[in-house]
Amino acid sequence: MQIGPYRIDPPVALAPMAGVTDKPFRQLCKKLGAGLAVSEMTTSDPRLWTTRKSLHRMDHAGEPDPVSVQIAGYDPAMLAQAARYNVDHGAQIIDINMGCPAKKVCNVYAGSALLQDEALVARICEATVRAVEVPVTLKIRTGWNRDNRNGVRIAQIAQDAGIAALTVHGRTRADLYNGEAEYDTIASIKAAVSIPVFANGDVDTPQRARAVLDCRTPLHRCTSPRHTHRASR
């Protein structure tokens, strides 16, 4: 898998999980073979960049390339500024969070709440891509709820805006972490775009990861430890 100038090999990645995928954990997963390890979600609000938590999450010293940093927010200009700030502090890939289902995130219209406003999704993606020279990726869910699965349209919007790769958690926001991941929906999303797609959700064994990688549909999979699955973005 190719994301900008970076070859992701093997095409298996560690999904960002707040409170779990800190730098030591990312370094361990890379050492054990992950092709990519994405940072914990960081805020796009510059007023919070100097807090102890933010400084800890923005520490990427000693991490192997490529360093992928996830940012979250709702304002295109603020997300663009956050992308530039993180690139200046070591990020080599910027990942935009539109997948988090947590109430405290969705209540401020960030995370997966953004999937309700396709025009805003476009503005955020375009502003962030224009702001930095590094590849920008996007994390989404299949939709806001089961009556509004707009993952295909969101993926096409993202590709048109210059997003370099997409991660799809195979559930809607309303599903949270319940039920089974919608692999068929992820396959439909992949078929609708030409950019790389990571499939996320329920990859809790090597056998399941292998099954997805062997799928005829060219899917790739983000992995997360089962016991911390609810912390996944």
C-alpha cells in the first residue's frame, strides 16, 4: 500500500485508540510488524496544545517512519492550522478523525458527527490537504445511522478533495461498538474509489486479519486489540 511517498508494508496498521496507543505502544506494534501506527487523537484547538495531555500525545521523538498523527475538530481553518502545527512537530502523515462516536466528541460536532454534513466534510478535507505538503488521510464510519449510510459518498468527496487514503470503521455512529463490522459496506466503499482503503473493526486475531487481506476485494485492515476495542477511534 502506498500513501504519498510512504510504502506501508505490510499493509496492516494499528488504529489510534485514545488512552491506549501511546508512543511506547506504537513503537512496540511497529517492532512486531505493523506497517503503520497512528497516534492517539489530538485536538485541533490551539488553546489546548500546551496541556500536559496534548504535549504527551504530540511527542513523536524516536518513532520509526512514517509518523502518522490524527487530529480532530469541526472547523476547517482550525484543522488546517492543527495539521501545519503537527507537521512542524514531526508528523509525516495527517489523519482526520471523522469516526469517533463518543458523545463528548460528537456533541461538539466533531468525530463521526461530521458525517451528517457532507459539504462540511468537503471543506475540512480540502482545507487540510491545502494546508500541508504531507499526505492527509481520513477515518470515517459507514454512516451516521443505519438509515443514513453515506460512506460511499463521503469516500468520493474525500478522494475528490485530495485525501490520500481512507480508513473505514465498519459500523455507523449509532452502532457505537455493537454488532458485527459491515465488511460488505467497506467493500462497496472501496469499489467506489481508487485511493487505498483500510478496513477497521473486529480484527482481533491474526487469522481474521489474514482473511481480510486475502479477500478478492482489495481491502486492507486496521487492527486493534480486542480488550481495548471500545477505545478505538
